[in-house]
Amino acid sequence: MNWLEGFRKTRERFAGALRGVLGSARPDEATLEELADLLIMADVPLRLVDEISHELRQTASARETPRDALRRLLLKAIGPASDFAWPALPSPAVILLVGINGSGKTTTAARLAHAAQQAGRKPLLGAADTYRAAGASQLGIWAARIGCQAVIGATGADAASVAFDAVDAALARRCDVVIIDTAGRMHTREPLMRELQKVRSAIAKRLPEAPHHTWAVLDGTLGQNVLLQARQFHQMTPLTGIIVTKLDGSSKGGFLFAIRQELDLPIHFIGLGEQQADLVPFDPAQYVDAMLNTGNSS
Ligand SMILES: Nc1nc2c(ncn2[C@@H]2O[C@H](COP(=O)(O)OP(=O)(O)OP(=O)(O)O)[C@@H](O)[C@H]2O)c(=O)[nH]1
Ligand SMILES: [Mg+2]
């Protein structure tokens, strides 16, 4: 799945209006208003939409074309790429994944392990989702498929001790990246959220500087609603970044701008489909170009 296809639903929202804007040296007022409405529906933050409308009104007298102006604004709003790189991680490094139910944590843990392996690291998957038998076995199946090490917690086991065991096993087995999957939890459920603090301190007990990364895995179909989730998780267990999944099923792909503007956290990876290879490093320029592409196919 490529970027254009991954953001197809979002683009379809405003492609028509965008064509009107980009196709003329001087877009008319009705087209600009239509574009603003559609961008808002795609969850592009209001402030950015206002800025875009303002700038596009100026392009008639400026030397910059509407397309160049829009591209410049969007690139500025999305900011630079994250500096995450597998080779730069210390050895061993621990990455903790958190998020609400069904956001894509387990799938993402497996895909990250695969990506780490491709980058020449030796990953270990830790299944600290001990609420449901299915949670742990799902990750075990992934580990077998990828061919990587795994520590799978028994159903009902203490998530914190599974996380400890995973780090311990990684040290014993000389694995150098530990990816820990946790149970989905509502950001509003205080006791469940507290459990994350226990998981975190158990990890640090075995490896003092860990976890090196804590990433919130957010469901891209929910749009800006995930901002609140991310803030709550950030309070419980300081985040070092965001992963957004399911963008292929979302028409609100414009909310990545809101993440960058409201949360001040890097977006490390995004999910553009159901295949293993569909979790890709977030590339701001590819994102902006996918947004501005007005063709109707890949
Ligand atoms: N289309 C699409 N589906 C995805 C993507 N990422 C994950 N999914 C699907 O989302 C569903 C839920 O994924 P899981 O990884 O089980 O989610 P989870 O966060 O572990 O769920 P809980 O453990 O129940 O909280 C699965 O059917 C995945 O295949 C993506 O980028 N695109
Ligand atoms: Mg899961």
C-alpha cells in the first residue's frame, strides 16, 4: 500500500475543491470556502485552515502559485521527520506500546519487530497484555511468523512482571530491542491507567534507563478525538512519540497536523494498511504530497 492509496479516503474528501484551487491562478471565494469546509471535515486543525485560506487569497498578487503556497504551509505545519532510527537505539533498548482497546498495538508490535529485524537488530516481543488469552496468543503467533524471540504472559498474570521477564529474557538471550505490547485500556479508567506506571517501573527495575521509548498507538479513523487519549496517556507514562494506525480506513487524515501542533510529540510510524509492510516511517513530505495529489488513483 503506498502513500496515495493509504490516504485515499482523506484525499477524496477535498480533492474536488483542491482541484479548483490548484487549477487556477486566482481561486474564487466560493472555492476557497468549500476547500476550508472540507479540510475541517478531514480534521485539519482550524487554525491551520484559517492560515491556508488567508494565504491562498494572497496568492493572486504573489509570485507563488496556490499549490506552492499550500505545500509550503502544510510542510511548515507538519514539521520535520522524527529522528527515530533502529541503528541509533542503544543495546538493549525497550519500547513500550500503550493505547486504547483495538487501536492496533499488537499488530504494530509485530510490525515493529519485523522492521527491527530488517534493520539488523535482534528483537524480542513481550506480551504484557494478560487480560485476554487471545491477546497473548496473537502476539505469539506473530513472533513465530516473524521468527523472533518472545515472552508471553499467562492470562491473568501481572502485566508488570511479564514486562520485567521480557527485559530479563532479552538480556539473557542477547536480544537488543524489546517491544512490549500492553492490554488496551480506556484513557478514562484510572486503575487501568495506573497499571502502566507499574509496568514502567518493573521495566526500569531490570534495566534502569528503560523504557527508552513509550509510544501511544492511536487509531487514525478517530481523527482529532485521539488527542485527548494521547494527553491522558502522556500524563500517566511520559510518551516519546506517536504511532497512528488505520489511516487507510480514515477520511480524517488531516488530524496528523493537529497531533504535531497540539502534542509536540513526533509521529514515528503510520499504518497505511493491513499488510506487514504497511507500517511505514512517517515522512512529512510524502504525507503533504499525498494530501495535495488530486488524481483519483495511486
Ligand atoms: N486497515 C488497517 N487495519 C489495521 C492497521 N493497523 C491495525 N489494523 C487492524 O486493527 C485491528 C486491531 O488491531 P490489534 O493490533 O489487535 O489492536 P490492539 O490495540 O492490540 O487491540 P487490543 O489488544 O484489543 O486493545 C486488527 O484487525 C488489525 O489488523 C492499519 O494500519 N490499517
Ligand atoms: Mg492487542
